[in-house]
Amino acid sequence: MPNLKAIRVRIASVKSTRQITSAMKMVSAAKLRKAQDKIVRLRPYANKLHDILVNLSQSLAESQVENIYAREGSPEKVLIVMITSNRGLCGAFNANVVKEARNLVAEVYYDQYKKGNVGFLTIGKNGYDNMRKHKFTIAAEYNDLLNDLTFERTVTIAEKVMQAFTTGEYDRVELIYNHFKNAALQQLTREVFLPVQSVQGDVKASVNADYIYEPGKEEIIRELIPKSLKIQFYKAILDSFVAENGARMTAMHKATDNATTMISELTLQYNKARQASITNQILEVVSGAEALKG
Amino acid sequence: MKIEIITPDKKVFDGEIKSVRVPGKKGSFQVLKDHAPIISTLENGPVIIVDMANNESIFEINGGVIEVKANKIILLAESVK
């Protein structure tokens, strides 16, 4: 029978842990809501931009527009952008991204990797630490972005990536991040950022009015493509940020539940031990009295 | 007519106005009621709005695109000061 004091100390420590995890859950719930608001605010901009692009590209044959962000042929130099989190305690959130990145290297880009032509760009400290531990070369890290996630700060990174593509430093850029399905579910997503996939959209979405185009259709498209790329980049990071807080909320919720179960088990054990010791003492007193009588 | 000025971070302005002057790529131009449909890219510069009470408000934008159609204006700017 474990002694009473040990159990009491244990209960106290589990209780304080539960307090911490439930506070963390609350914090991530608040952060989740804030981040979701950001996505909602981004949506009108992203949708409208997409509409205009679809509208334009439908009235123009694709080949007419020379696009510096499109390139054909098999990729030689690959940049993998990994979006993880700065802090842990969010379940398998980061591990999934790291695993996917390593699979990608092992299965798809092994030849390029052997030639040393695969670079990693990490956003989030967890991915950075993990890849470094496994001796991968990190081309660049932007871990502090997540501390203050705004469009302007993200754009500077997106611009650097796009510039690296246009100058030929890389000829393929892939993003790996967690897509937010709901608070409990994150979906690991891998998407090709560059070269750009052709703009697609349903015809219905674009109402064909007789627009005046200024300065001209091609120029407008040429200017809008980088804009929409930046939005895509920002959206991925924002998505991952929301998913991170969702993952942490769920993880902390589970931890709190586990702590509660543990406390009730320990309390039961404590009461049993207490009862046993009382019974024991009574037994001693009674048998002592018996002995005196005899 | 109605205008919405939207950036990726927030909606900057949304309301009824009399006119708006924007820094078009080929020179600044003004949009009044019943303007023909137009899509134009914008330079860095001021967007000047005159609202229904004839008050002027100015937004410095950092490049963008404007769409005017059927007295509804949508202005997408990358950032607004």
C-alpha cells in the first residue's frame, strides 16, 4: 500500500498540471478565433483577385501571356517550404510536416538531393530544429514571422522566394503545411507554389462585362499573377497558423481530460489507503485491549 | 455608388460615395456615377474619396487594382496607409 503522503503530493501535482493545461487550452482557443478572423478578412480580397484573374485569362489565350513564373521541364533545383510552429505541445502537428518533407526528399527528389540541389526554407522553429538535427541544409529560416503574422511581413518572404525562382536559383518551390479542417482535424497539405499552375475557375463566376482594360489585358495579368502568388503564400501560412492553434487546443483538451481521470483514480486510491490505515489502527487498539483483559 | 477598399488584412472602407480619384497606371483618373466598366491596375499614390456629404478622405495605397461595374467599385490594395 503506497503511503498516504506520497499520494497526496501526487494529487496536488497533477492538479496543478491540469490547471496549466486548461489555461493553455483557453489561450489557444482565443488565438484560434483571432487567426480565423484573419482568414475571414482575407477571403474577400483573395476571391475578388481570383475572379478578375479568371475573367481575364478566359478572354486571353494562355500562350499570349509570357509568364516568368511558369516553367516547363523536370525540376533540377527544388526549394521546400516547411510551415511549422514555434512552440510545441500541439500533438503531431510538427512531426507530420517534418515526416512529409523527408518522404518527399526520399521518394520524389532523391536525385536532386544527392546533388545537393534541395533547399529547405523553414517557417517555425520546430521544423527548423528538427531538420537541422537530421543534418539537412536549411537555405533560410523565418521563425520569428509567426510571432507577429501580418501580410506585409509575409510578403517580403514571398517576394524573396519568387525572386529566387525567377533568377533561376530554384526551379520548383513546394509548400508543406497543415490545412485547417476543424479544431480537431488538420490535414497535411503539399502544394506546388512555383511554377504557377494555370489559372482555373468556373466560367459562371466571371461575368463577362465589356470592360475597359487599362493599361491592357496582358499587363494587368502580368501584374496580378505575383499578387495572387503572394496571397497564396500568405493563405498557406495563415492556414497553418490556425491549424496549429486548433491542434494545440485539442491536445490540451485531451491532457486536461487525462489529468481529471488521473486525479479521480488517485483520490480513490488515497481514500482506500486512508480507510485501510484507520482499520489497521482500530484493529491494533482492540487487540491491545483484548491482550490486557486476558 | 458604392465602393469597397479591401486589403488582405482588412476592409478599409465600405460605403456610398459621390466620386473617387485613383492613381491609374496610365495616369490618375476619376470615377463618377455611371462610369463605364473598367479594370485597371494602380500605382502607388493617393485614393481620394468624396462621400455623400462632400467630405474628402484620402488613402495612400501601395499599388493595387480597381474594378468598376454597374456603379459598384472594388479596389484591391496591397496595403493602405
